[in-house]
Amino acid sequence: MVATPPPSPAPSPPRPTPCSPSCAAASAATEHPLIFSLKALRRLVFSPCAVASPLLPASTLRPFLDAMRSKEADAAVTSASLTALHDVMALTGHSLPGSALREVVDAVASCRFEAEANAEETVLMRMIQALLACLRAPAAPALGDQHVCTAVNTCFCVMHQCMSPTTGVIFT
């Protein structure tokens, strides 16, 4: 009697690799919106057509503005977003349109976070830096009276907050 090997199981379908479109679509549905927007920015920046895109400077701000507006972001995330925002504005300031500056002013004015006193001061300082960068940008005349008043009022509120000795909910 001759022994025959057992039949091999049917080959399973190939598993999606992390870079495959099906895996990317599946993970996009389960990813946090902030992570998804940062990954979208990474794809945009490293795409071959990114150099020629006139919308690149304004679209690079989107993930950082989303993080500042998020209720889930703590002071560390808000501070890092403001730092990145300031750096992007410093590098691309001459090519930022007025609409991008208006979005920055609106996002900084609606920034929400909770922090300890030392982290609070850092975030508040970075908020003022971002607003000043908007007001000093070449496209600042496109802001309009409402956005200039919002920026100045936010700076005033930040300075008032720095003078108060309270901690907890910082900027609401």
C-alpha cells in the first residue's frame, strides 16, 4: 500500500499589503480624522505634482487647523500644531492666499484646550505668534476688518488669560 500525501489546502487570496489601495481604503474608514488628514498631507507633499501645485501652501495648513479645532486634542497636540502652522507659514508665507490666512485666524480664535499652567503659557504664546504671522503676511490686506478684529480680540483675550492666575479650561 502506497501512502499518498494529503491534498494541499486551496490557496488563500493574497492579503492586502499596507500600501495597497484596498488596505488604505479599509484603514481610512477606521482611522481618526486627524490621522487621516496628516496622511493625506504626506501623500500630497510627496506626490510628483506637488511642486507645481498652486494649492499646496494652503492645503498644507489643513491638518494643523483641524487639530487646533479638535475637542480631542490636548495642549501638547495644540502646541505642536501651532508650531507646525507657524513653520509652514514662515516657509510659504509669500504664496499663501488671503483665504488661507482667514482660515488660520478662525482656527486660532476657536482653539480649545486644557492644560497645566506651564503648557498653557506655551500654547497661548504660539497662538499669538500664529496670529501675528497672519497679520504680517503679504496677503494680510485680504483679511478684511472682521478677521483683523478677530485676531486682535483673540490676542487681547490671550493676554488677559495670561494675567489671570487660574488653571483648568483655558480658552473657551
